[in-house]
Amino acid sequence: MSERVTVVLNQQQRELLDETVERFPGKSREEVLLQALREFCAEQGTSTGPGR
């Protein structure tokens, strides 16, 4: 099961995300955002869904 989420970023957030993506060769914006969400949820003790 896959869910689609739309993330709206302002210019500064997009620039920060792109800088982060540059530090992880081979990763896309989507992959970096998913990793960040997983880490955030782990810290909060919540789940991002099955297989995530």
C-alpha cells in the first residue's frame, strides 16, 4: 500500500533540502524527505506505516 503526500516548501526550505540532497549522492529529494520523516517518527515514537 502506497500513499501520496504533497509537501509544499518555500524557497529557503527548498534550498536547504537541495543542499542536504547534495550531501547524499544517489538520493533524491523524495528519498531524503522520507528518511527525515522516518527519523522524526522514530524520535516521537510514532509509525510511518507498514514497511517504512
